[in-house]
Amino acid sequence: MKSIVKTDDKAIGAIAPVSTGFLGSLNRLWVRILLCGAIALPVSFVIVNAANPLIVPLLSAGLAQEIASEMGMQSAGSFQTLKIISAHNLAWCYATNGSGTVLPRTRPFAPNLQEYEEKSREVVVNNARYYETVQRMNGTEVLHIGVPYDQTWESYDSSAFLSNLLTPIRFGIVLGAFALVLSILLALIELIISRPLTAFTKAIVAASASPSKARHLKAPSGAPTEITQLAVAIKDFAILNDVSRVTKNRADEKDNERARRAEARSAQTPSGPIPALQSTSKSSPLMRSFEYELSSAQSTKMFAEQALGGLHERYPDVIKLSAFFKLDRDYQPTILASMGLDEESLQLLREIDHREIARGSFAKSKSADIGPMLIRRLGFEELASINDIRRIIYLPVKHRDSDLAAIVVFLEDEEAINADQLRSIERFRDQISNFFHKLLILEEAEEADWTDQLTGLRNRQFFQELMGHVIERAVRTENKSFSLLMISGDFLDVSLQHHGSDVRDRWMQELARILRNNIDIKDRLEQSIEPANYVIRYQGDEFAAVLEDCNMKQALELALQIRASVESTDQWAGGVKGLTVSIGCSTYPEDGTTSEEMVAKARNALLYLNEQMGPNQICHIQKVPQGYKPSKRGSAFSGELGVLDCAGLLQSIATSQKTGLLSVQDDTGRQLLVSWEKGRPRHAKLDNIVGVPAIIEFVVTFESGTFTFQQRQNYSLDNAGDDLGESLERILMEGALAEDHVRAAKRLIPNMELLVRAVPGIENAYRWLRLQEDREVTKEELTCMRNLIKLADGSRSLTKIFLDMKDSPSYIVWRAAGVLVENRLLQVKKV
């Protein structure tokens, strides 16, 4: 009977958490919204598709009026029309004259229809339904726009779903329907489920606190069978609990009696002395305070200093000297912090090979205890002699399977620490290892974000944070001066343009090495009272050096030293000799008190050099004549893609009627060179691609990178082919079409790693013949298709085939592959 009572009583106690956890989950707001949203979304699309034939004509008419008033088709060019189609996600957008003839400038954007009627109507193109809205504009021209009329459920693949969701007309309808359905479902759940369930949950909680109340528990009217059965079970448990109360109380009295006897025996047993170095419990207020202090550390160096401080504070009578190492993958140590060791001792400590000790300690997962004999054998003898060290304890800091660091404790007395005290120190080490591991992960992520992958220097993102930090420290130290050097490689000379991006990358790496050798730099932002120097790859061929506690004279002396080091470099990559740099300088606070002012002044000095003095020169902004403004001739500008996209960058140069050379380099090292004459592109080169295809490849494939434009007269490119002979507007139109082709091909070819092969047989020949007669397929694309068919032998993936065809523009290769797959001339090989 006793065992039965205990089992039932446990079941009664488990009812409350089950009820409030599982059943009560429906009473949580986020659960209701999630469930209702999952139901409301498909229902909304059903409603929208049902109402679409009625709503689309109404909304598209307003959209047509807005576009007509916004664009003014009489002055709109092809590129502007393309932007309108993309912005409003239209199927087409074109204009006709009064007689139903499509205007030539909008012909590329018109569907292939038998008649172009000047009235709104339903149109079927490629078995898909569209609604064409017609809006008369000024004069005799008429605007035509096409919007999706409806969608069948079979057509809702991933790309179609996203396209329809982003369409302004459909999105508004879907959003309204979704909000309506979601509100109705939430209201129903609130009335039918949530309110009754809330009352029932409160009753269950009350019953778990007072079993006598469980006798009166009732399930809400209309409740599910499971809840009704649960209410009956609770009543049965309550009755059983009343019947067994006396038996249970007697059992509890016996248990209490046994506990009192055990305590009496324990009190008679004498306890030994508590070790003097007993570690503070992890839950004690002192340890919690120290953990909070460690968690506020901003770097591993600061963490190491605080950890050693805590160690000395807890064991002051024993530990006098200590060090904290961070270990790399080869167990090479970096001293993050030390206490009690002078500079001579630290230098001796750095010269010792710690790898043998570290590997053995981590392999055994225990501390290394180094006595007098091992001190001599492991190379600590001179360090021990200077500091009167008799014993060294090497404590490995691990986190799961990761070997992170080591705390080294130096003792003057071999008997200073006994076994219990050593275990206490090891527990202290274990308590801080988790904090150090988290901080190390953050630093590694920060390192990736702040590092330029090509040179290993800090990048522009680091520079933006650094300047605020440096200016704040300068203000705090009563406007102590610092200087900024903007260092630009003189790599834009015509004689250097034939070198590829890989050679130019090696120039940048060599220049970064020279800067490291001439400037004692730091890589991290630290709250230190000592001044520091930083070198950053600012953009493209340009570096920035921030020199704290450095006036104008000192900055110019360092600039001269850097220039001399560059000049003394005999051989550069590609067999080039005599590369030089130009350096512009500015000094805080004379030349500016903000980051923007300091950078602008230093770069203005660089512009003065480029225009007035030529390469391999140094100039401080204070030496630039007052009132100097860079003239349009010979000036340069640079930046990053993102603020301007590829097409926007080219259009800005064309609009300003500039003459000179544009250089754009992406993150993979590819480089585009375009020469310009009065806003017209003359020659273009992208690696092995020349002419118009080079610009189209740039527009289609460059997503990020840096650009520099140098304005010079009579600038030409070597080995860049003939004059382009086309307007920029026409080239950008071809680029936009190529982008559409690449996107379509990627939808047809979702996996580039599967093996592919050409489709054999007579049917293949017929399809190929029909493809050759297709006017929309160019000769270059046909040639690329033939090469692709030859390489598709079933043993290669498209990734490898694309690599073998790297000399062809990638947008043509994608177009060729997409057309072949679409016409079933290329298929995935079954493996």
C-alpha cells in the first residue's frame, strides 16, 4: 500500500507541469500566432487567386497611370525602361503610336503578339495569362504594361513564388488577405481554446498546491476527451491521497528519525583542518563577483591580466610570479600577461621552447609539476636563477577538446603548495576556462571581419572603428597630436597595365611587408596609455597609417623612410623594377578634429601630388598652397562597389564626360580596365576578355570590389582590342539581357556538381538544327555550345567544364549551358 501511495502521489505532482507546459502551450501568444500564420498563408493565396481576375484590372490601371506620369515615355531611354520593369516587377513595358505600331526604342521590352491593340485586355503568352493595361500619354503615344493575371498551383515553384510575392499588386492583396484570415483564426482560438484552457490550467495548478481542491475540479464544457479524462484522473488521485495520508505521515516520521541518527554519528567524527588555499565555491558571492569581472573583459589580453590578478589575490602567500600563455595549433606560446616578472625575465621566458611541456601536459590532461632537475633540462635555469625559482607548475587551460592556453606559476619554495592546494588552483583554472574560450571565439570572428585577406593587414572596417578610438584618446590626453599617412602605390602607369591581377596582388603584398618592417604596428584596439601605430589597407592600391603621438615633422620623416624602402626594393613580381609610392599626410588637431576631416586632408595632399608633382613624392597638407582645389584634369577618385553598382559606376563616368582610365578589382582578384574619352568607353579588358564582352562580364559577375579612376589625357590600353564602337547605353542593355539569361540558366541548373553528358541520337541532331536557326542565339553562344557539348562526356561536372572554358566570358557559358538544358541537348548523367 505504501508503494502504491507514493507512485500515485508522484503522478499528482506531475500533473501541474504537464498541464501548464504541454496543454498551456496553446495559451502562449507566439504559439498561437505561429499556428495561425501557418494556416493563414496558404488560405490567403487561395483567396487572392480566386479574387485576382477582379482585382488585378483595377490595381494595374492605377499602376499604369503612376508609371506614365513618372517616366514620361517620350524622353525615356531603353535603360530607364529596363529599370522601370525591374522596379515594378512587370512582365513587359512598351509604347505604341496611334496606329498600333511598337516604338523602336521600346521594342526589346514588348511581347511577341500578333496585334498590339490600344485597349486593356487579357493576353496569353507562352501558355501563361497576363493582363495588359493600356494608358494614353501625352501626344499620340500609348503606354502598355503587363502584369501576371493569375497563377495555377502547378506553377508555384520557388522562383515563381518569390516573384509573385514581390510583385507590388499581388503583395498588397496577399498582405490584406493574410491579415484578415490571421485575425479571424486568432479570435477563434481565443474564444474556443485559450480562455477555457486558461481557466482549466489555473484549476490544475491550484489542485497541485492543495490536493483537497482536486475533488471539485471540472473540465470546461465542450472540452476535448483528453482534458475530461485528465480531470477525472485528478479526482481519483485526490481521493487516493486522502485515504493514504496517515500511512504516508508515519513513513515520513521514520525517515526523519533515521536522518537525526545519521547527523548524530557525523557530529561525533572529528574533521581535519581546511586547507589554507581552499578555492572559493563557484556559487559564492566572491567567485560570482570575479566571474562578472572576467566576463566584462574586452580582449584575451585583458582577460589574462584579470585572471592572474584573481589568482594572486586568492593565494597571496604562495604565488608571487606567474604568466598567462595563449597557444597556437603548434603549441607555440604568446605571453598575454604576467605578474612579478621583469622585462629581462619575460624575454628569457619567450626564448624557452614550451612545446614539449605543453604537448605532454595537454595529452595527459593534468598539470605539469617541474622540479629542480627538470628546470635545468627544460631550459628554465637562467630564469630560475634570476628570480630564485625552485618549482614551476604548468596548468593547461582546455575547453572540451580544444587546447587553448596555459597558466604558469613560479614558486620560490618546493613545498609551498601541497596536493590539496594544487587541486584548489586547478579548480580555479577550470572555472575561468569557459570565459576564455568564449572570448577567444569572439576575437577569432573579429579577426576575420577586420583582416584584409590579401595583405593580412587590417581593413577599412577596422579603420572606421579605429579613428574614433584614436581621436577619443587624443582628446583625453589634452589633444596630443597624431598623424595620418595615406600611402598610394604608383601602379597606374601605362607601362604597368599589361600585368595581370595576380601580379598586382603580389605588389600589394610586398608593399604591405615593407610597411610592417618600417612601422611598429598593433593589430587590436586596446585601452592602453601607451601610443600605438596601425597600418590599414584602405582600398585598392591605397594604405593608411595611423601614428599616435606623432607630429608633422615625425610623420614626414617616417614617410621618407617608407619611400626609401620602396625605392630600394630591386625586384618586384612580374620582373618589374622601380615601383614607387606617393604619400599624403595630415596631423591632428591642426588639420582636422574628425575622422572625415583627417582623411579628406591627407587624400587632398595625394591629389596635389598626382596633379602637380607626379609619382614618388611626399606632401603634407600644410605644404599644399592655400586655396588649392583639384582640377578636373589629372584628378582621381576611388571607392567601393556597393554604394554604386557596376552600371551606376559606368554611367557616372559617362555623364561627367571624363577622360582617363577606370580600374576595378573584385574580391577574387579579377581586374577590369576601361579607357575613356570624353565620357565614351574606348577600350576594355578583363583578364583575357577584351572589348564589349569585358564590360558585360563586369556588369554581370562583379558583386563587390574597389575602383579607381585616374583622369589623364590620351590614355589607351595595350592588348585591349579595337575601339568598342558602341554607346555605353547599348552595352548596358546587352548586359541587362545577359543578366536575365544567367538567372534563367541558374534556375534550370540548380546543381553544378552533377555529371553531365550530351544527348545522343537523331533527335539530338534535329534539335541542334532548330537551335542554329533561332535568331535569339548568337554566333558566340553557338560556338560556346559546341565546345560545351564536346566537353560534356559524362565524366565531368559543369563546375569542371566551366573551369576548362575560363577563357570564354562566363555569361556566355551560362547562357550556352542553359539553352542546351532547356532544349534537352544536355542532361544530367544518372550515377
